Amino acid sequence: ETVDVRVKTTDPIPSNPGCGAAGAKRDNGDNNVDRNGLVQGTVPKGLPRDTCHINGSCTTNFGNGAWDAAAYVASHHSGTTVAAIATAMGKTAATLSRWDMYSWELGDKTNRLSQLNKDVTANPIPFKDQGANRDYTFTNRCAPRQPVNGTAVAASATQKDRRRLTVAVVDCTGENGKFDARVLRFADIFFVEPSLDRTSPYATGKDEIYGEVISVSVRANGQSAFQYYLRQRPRLIK
């Protein structure tokens, strides 16, 4: 987002008002996963991709589920550890998933999930004189951790989480183009990051998603979805 601050030409350079400042304009930005994943001590980033996707060692589009939870916790939750969070979620540090981490954060979002994490740029500040006044333009990179417009639908016994989607699991080995697919099962996936047009090193289109498999599909209340939903015709959406 960009925000302009006007002061008298005789006043000192103002401080950056930060993300969400009055009068700020939202800009189109790149995704919030950097080339090297998360680095302890840097500005908090979003949940990272699988490490093999970050370093390019994945052999297919599918990762192996191994992600840098330690760096994420060090960046976002310095008062605890991966082991402590894993124990709270009934997992181990090695099996803690991004969905587990997301669920743990939502379990006490007042203390664990800030309304807006700020990634404020430190670039030189351009300005222009307008008579006795001077305009300073701040361009900030802001990463909302949860909906900020107040209209999001909360998860409930009848509504799945907004970042959880049920998809068909199909074996496409040897297939190309249109074919009759046999659905092996349905699974729930977690959207790890927004779907955006991105450039290198994560060149993607806004019609592509990056998701983590949570489990075989369940109802919104956590119960088995077997014979609950009628699913006759899965469609490949692009």
C-alpha cells in the first residue's frame, strides 16, 4: 500500500505511519514468501512452502510436507517453541503441519494472531514540494494475517474454514486432455498462500493454488463426510 504524508517544508522528515494508515491506498503486490523461506530475526512472513519447493529439490509439483516450522515460530511466536505447539495440537515437531499451526493460532488469535503484521519498506523516501508543504510518499508491504474488513464468515458446525477446500483425488497417470476419471476419494486441502500472479522464483498464475493436504474429507463439524455429500461429477477448474 502507499500512503502520503504532508508536512511543512521546515519540518523534519516524518516517521513512516505504517500499514493501515489513514488514507493509504492498496497496491497490487507479489506474494509474501521470499526466495529463502523464513530467516530468524527478519520481518514475519507468511506460512512457507515445502523446503524442497523453496530450494528447487522437489522432483514433481508435489512436495513432501517438510517445511521450516522452527523459522516460522521464531519469526512469529518467539515466546514458545515448535515442540510446545506440537504438543498442544497432539502432534510432534516432525509431524506438525501448516494447518496445525494455523489452527493453533486461531485457537487464541487475540494473543497469537495480530490484526496486521507489518512489513514496512526501508527504501529512500521520494518527495515533492508544493509551495510551503512537502509530500512524502511511503510505499509499504503489508501482510494481513486475517480478514480485515470485518465481513468474513467464521468457521462453524455447518461452515468450513475459509482456507479449507474439499477436492477430488484422481489418478491421472498416463492421461492427457479429456478422460473419464475415477474418484479415489475426496480430501480437504489447506490454502497455504494466496493465488496470485507471481514472478521468479515462484512463477505462478492467479489460477493456480498451493495447498497442503489436511485429511480425507470431513464435514464442517469434523464428523465423517461419508454418504453426507452427493458428489457425482468432479470438475477440473482452471
